[in-house]
Amino acid sequence: MLMAALCGGIIGFERKSKAKMAGIRTHALIAVGAAMVMIISKYGFFDLLKVTHSNWNVDPSRIAAQVVSGIGFLGAGTIINRHDQIIDGLTTAAGIWVTGAIGLAYGSGLYSIGIIGTCCVLLAEVIGKYLDQFALRQGKGFSCFIQLEGNTDDLHALITQLNKKYFEVPLKYSIYDYGDGKISCQLYGELRSGFKAENVFTDLTALGNIKKVELE
């Protein structure tokens, strides 16, 4: 269970570093819960098996199987966060689902599978980000995470300014965090011909109220 909590926490740390709502605590709790359910499912019915012998058809895996469908509700909650028809949170939802599977692996005693699964998740989330960036740069797609100092009026003014200069289709956005005079959000759009994501990145980094910019 401790290994499940550790690996879940590592995955959660990576998600939180991207300003996602599901962070260390969420992923660690999911992994521990899944491990507990697997342990109960695997070892919690030995007394019944001794009493019933072969008269009952007992399937301990049924309880563990409910983890997969149960985590689906958490995943749906992360995907529902949307703005202007933008669906967001798919990577976090997938990470939550895999974290549950990692917890099941540790609970069943398959430690090597749990470790390999954790490494695969981290590789997919870290390296996959750069592959996504490469794919976007080959076309006209644009995706960028920013942290802006100000309020929603400042954000709308920035988006209007960027739309006039760079974007063929008006930018859409999804706010992750808003408080203490700062807004963390994701910007999505389609660039006009002749412009690249790096041009927008250069303009954003030159603005005084932009505290963080990450192309995705």
C-alpha cells in the first residue's frame, strides 16, 4: 500500500506541476484505495472458502473489478471542466484510471507491474507533451498554458489582442485556477498562415503581467 501511495503521488506531482486540479493527494488516495480493494478481494474471503469448501462458487475478483467502473466517475468529473465547447482533462482522466490499475497491481502483489506501469505513465505524460508540441508545430494548431496576473477582463483583453494579430479562428480558453490576483488557463486556437506558435510565445513572454508561459 505504501508503494501504491508513492507511485500514485509521483504521478500526481507531475499533473500538479501542470496546474491540474487532480494532484498528489488525489492520485495517492486512488492508488491506495485500489490497493486496499485488491487486498480485500484477494485475501478477505479465506474464512468463507474454508467453511464452504467447494459448495459455493466464490469469485474474489468481482470486488476488484468494481474499481475500474468506480474510477470512471472521477475521470468523468475531470473531463466535464470545459469552456466554449472545449473538452479538457482527458490526460488527467486517463492518468486517474491508470493510477487505479497501478494500485490494483500493488494490491495483488505484482510489484514489478506496478513499477513498470508508473514509469510508462510518466514517460507518456512527459515525453508525450513534447511529441504533441511537435505535431502542433507541423500544422496551424496552437495550445499554450499561461499564468496571468490580473482578472478576467485582463484575460479577455489579451485574447482580443492575440486574435487580431495571430489567429484565424478566435482563441478559446479553459481556466484551471483563479485567485490571489492570478489566472492559470489554457489557450487553444488555429494560427493564421505565416505565423508559428513561437511568434505568440515571444509576444506573451514580453508582457509584464504574464508570469508563466508553456507551449503544449
